[in-house]
Amino acid sequence: MATQKKSTTEQQDITLDEQIQEKASELENLDLENLDLEVEAIDERVSPSETNVFDK
């Protein structure tokens, strides 16, 4: 039982490592220089009473 649990944990670690490597390569491929990362000022807030977001 302990051997099977250890094997499962190792399998999960390998899968997690693969996911981390995949995400890292995706980040490396991003063209950050050409992204529009402009921050715009908000003129006014919408009050909750003006929306139906909080109505249930």
C-alpha cells in the first residue's frame, strides 16, 4: 500500500513538473513588448443600486 501511494505521489509530482514547464515555455513565448498594458483612469464608479448584480 505504501509503495503504491509513493508511486502515485511521484506520478503527481512528474505531472506537476510537466505542467510547470509547459506554463514556463508559454510565458517565454509571450510578446510582452507588443502587448497593450496601458492603465486607464476610471471616471466614475457604478453604484450597486444602478445594476442588478446584487439582486437575487
